[in-house]
Amino acid sequence: MFHNGEEVLLTASIILFLSIFAGKAGYRFGLPALLLFLGVGMLFGSDGLGIQFSDSHFAQFIGMLALSIILFSGGMDTKFSEVKPIASQGIVLATIGVFATTFITGGFIYWLSGFASQYVSLTFPESLLMAAVMSSTDSASVFSILRSKGVHLKQKLRPTLELESGSNDPMAYMLTLILIAYIQQGDMDLMEAGFSLVIQLIVGGIAGYLFGRLAVYIINRINIENESLYPIMILATAFLTFSATTLCKGNGYLAVYIAGLIVGNSKIVHKKSIGTFFDGFAWLWQIVMFLTLGLLVNPHELLPVASIGLTVGIFMIIIARPVSVFLCLLPYKNFDLRGKLYISWVGLRGAVPIIFATYPLIAGVEHAGLIFNVVFFITILSLLIQGTTVTLAAKWLNLIAAPIKKDAFGIELPEDIKSAMSEIDITPAVLLHGNKLMELTLPDHTLAVMVKREGRYFIPKGNTELKENDKLLMISDNDEALLQAYNALGIKDYTIKKN
């Protein structure tokens, strides 16, 4: 179809532009951007504008690269302080929850394929394989939807969902490979399979921790004059972590997520610029991954599986996912009924199940085409039903919390500056002590460096008159004395960030 590289580049750039515009338009109507990226890929595919793409190996490779970046970026954005209180719940959902979803859904698919005579009958292992492929919630979908919506949830639901979606891919991945091997060999030592699964998790966890620590050590001690190379070094770390761990028979997806957690929760130089780079790069690869998967599918092949896909998809949403969530969270008391219902609802399927569905295709498993098309249909269904109602479900269940106060100035001090930076709101109580900056009694070595007033920023002087609703940025090397001064002045609304 393409005659030279320029045509490829032109087409790719047009597709990217359309994806971004579609994502922006979809946001206004409450549609997940990732669903629209899939749609753009399908529009340009064989049943649309005619781009012929059927290379499952290449799609799988793109998915591997994208997931490495997305999981690493998701780990960097996850704070230990948020995850620690719900770590056990997230891990149980990511392991036992995936296992339970596989067997509940697999049993239903087996019954359905035997009951509905118009479809080819699947064996029980084949039914389990279809269920295992789509048993994990998709990290790309959960991360992007929760963060783009900007919804603040009660009961620590957001870190729970992000931890689950970031760490449950390994279990689904290993179940998929085990079931493919079982179907092809016709027999398998279950004890050996279970031992292999545990080894992969252990090796993946240890490797992720070690590579994360190594990255922090190197980046803080290497002195590169060009700051732009630091994000590239972290990117190389993500790829190294995934590939080396996988070659050592560990789970690369788990390793890369843990490495991101370690790096994101450590003090490293140029942390803000590295985080900004990864946010944009993760979005780029999400677009590329969903576009590639959209090109891979033939939409006309989805129509024959629409009824079984709809039946299985609804079953997963209203029965399999809630049952597995409630079973996993039965010992825990920190989620009430509303919280468990919300976790059950945000069981989004996305790119990961489609990528995992390419493994049976490449392995030559019988009925792999049926599995791929059903999984693709259910992914679209999940994004349409669950992805568009993330905020609405939280409102219905009264789980939306007050938004966290954001920094008015958005300034971060370098790691090596041992100072405290604080932002205070100027209230009538503060102005009772005088309306000029010099009339505020503050400790020595404390500077008022900036004022925000009605969206404008300026540097104050001693005789600057402060007004109600002003925001004042302070820097001090004595945060305890600064805190005492605030209390004496009646300043109650402030934040202090220390290095």
C-alpha cells in the first residue's frame, strides 16, 4: 500500500492528529479517549480506509513496549504513603481476584458454548483461556480514566484501583501461558505450574526492587551536563528491567511496575522533568498501542460474535467481577458496601486483554480467532459501559471526596536545598495584624518570594499591601519557627513542603 517512507510518516502523523482531536472531543462527551483511539485504528484498518495490518507478532511487540512504559510511569505516580494502608487488599485483588475471575467466567463460557449451539463448542481449558486473557483490569485504562477525570474518591479507592490494575497483569499473563501450554500438550503437572507461577512472581518482585534501587543510585551519582539525558536513562531502565527479568524467568510486567514505584518514591535529581517526560511518553505509547490493536482487528468479524461477547461481557460486569471482589475483600473492613461496589464496577478491560489475546493466535491454538474477536468486543463493551460511568458511579454511591488542595504556585525546590517552602492564604484574620508585608512578624531567614492575586503573580516588597484572598509563597530554613509565627498571626490555611 505504501511506496516510500514519506507516505508511512504522513499517514502515521495524520492518524496521531486525528487520535488527539478525537480524544479531546470524546472528553467533552464523557467518552474514554482510549476507546476513541481504538476507533481511529479501526477506521484506518482493512474494513475502513484500507490499511492492511495483520501481524500479531508486531502488535504483541508494540504492546510489550507500551505496557513497560505505562506500568513504569504508573508506578512512578503511585505514592507509598497512599498504597501502604491498602497494599494487602490490592495484592489480593491482583492475584486471587484474577484467579477467581478466570474460573467464574471460564465456567460460564464453557456452559454458554455448550448451550448455544450456533457457536463452536469450546473445551473447558479453552473456556478458561478466554477468561484468563481478559481476567485482569487494564492499567492503561484505569490510570488514564481516573487521572483524566480528576475525581477524588473516598475510602482510598483510587490507590486501591491503581495498585490492582498496575500489578494484576502478571497473574493474567501467567495463567494465559499456562493454559496455552496445557491445551497444546494435553497434560500438565499442576504442581509444577503452580511452582513456576510463584517463582515468576518472586523473581519479578526482587528484580523490580533491585533495578529500581540501581536506577536511583546511578541517576543521583552520575553527573550529566545535558539534563535531557536523565529521562532517557530512566526509559532505558524500564526496558532493561522488563527484558532482563523476563529472560531470567521472572515476570517482567511486575518488575517494571515495582521499579517505577521505587524510582517515583525516591529522591532523585531532575525528578519533575523526568515525571513530565514519562507522562507525555506514556500517553504517546497508549495511543500507539490502541491504534495498533485497532488496525489489527477486522470489524466485520466482530458482528458474528456480538451476542456471545455481549452475554459474556455483561456476565463479567455484573456477576464475575463483583463476586471475585467481594470474596477477596471479605476479611477487610476498610471498604464498606459502597466501596466494594465501586471497585467491582471499575473493572475496566482495555489494551492488555487484547494483547494477551494475541498469544493464542501466535501459538496456533484452535479457536484463537474466536477468542481474539470476543475479547476485543468485550473490551469495547467495557470501555463504553464502565469507562463512561466512572464519575457517575462514584456520585451515585456518594464516594466523591473534597478535592485535594493544589499548590497555587506549582514550584518544587531542588532536592539538595534544605529549606521549607509554604503557601499561605491571606484572610481577614491575617490582615488584622496589618495589611503590609513588613507588618507580618516572621522568623529570620524567611523570605516572601511571590504573591498570587486574581491569577496574576508578582514579587512583593516590604511595603506591598496584601489583600484578602491573596496567596503568599514563603521560603524559610527554619520551618518550626515559621509554624510558630503562623500560629501567632492566626494563619490557619497553609501548606508546608520540606526537603
